[in-house]
Amino acid sequence: MRSTPRFLQGVYPFVGKGIDAPVAVDAALSYTVPLGVVTQTVYFRGGNTTDELVYVVLTRDGTPMRYFPIGAKSDVHVPLRVVEDLDAGTVVELLVGAPEGVSGAIVVDLGLVEV
């Protein structure tokens, strides 16, 4: 079986709209599973430049799938251990939630594998 790694990664500025109102920060943090393959999440790493707790939420077709809190000027690494398959056509996206008006940057790296 051949597999192909995929990554949603980079450094992205954001402005919080409220801790309960996560927002998309960049189109590069969205991925659509190609036809004919199944994709699995492998790990998430993230960092936060602000003095506040923020979080990244991984959504599947617009519905929250996993939440990753990132402390003030801190980071997180979560191995996901292939919890579930993402079928062809599924759209996954990373959104950021932060207190209203908080601005800074997140560093994210979501590892996926197409099988």
C-alpha cells in the first residue's frame, strides 16, 4: 500500500473574535481529501505568540472534530494515532479561537497521510 504525506502548516497572524468564535485564518489551512483515497490524521503541533490561551480547532466538513488548546506563549504536540478515516471529498480545516481583540500569530503543523 502506497501512502502520501500531506501537511497543513505555517505561521499565520490572527485576531480573536471571541473564545467561542473560532475563525479561519488562511485558505492554506484547508484540505480536501482527493477522490479515490482515504486520509488519516497523524499529529498536530502548534505554538502561540500571545499572552493569552488560544486554541486551534480541526473541523471536518464544518463540524468541530478536535480541539487543541495552546497556552500563552506556549506550544502543544498531540500524536493523533490514526483515530479515524477521512473519506474522499471530506474537507478538513484548522480554525483559531481567541479572546476578542487578541492578536498575534500561531504556528501550526498538522500531519496527514493519504492511503
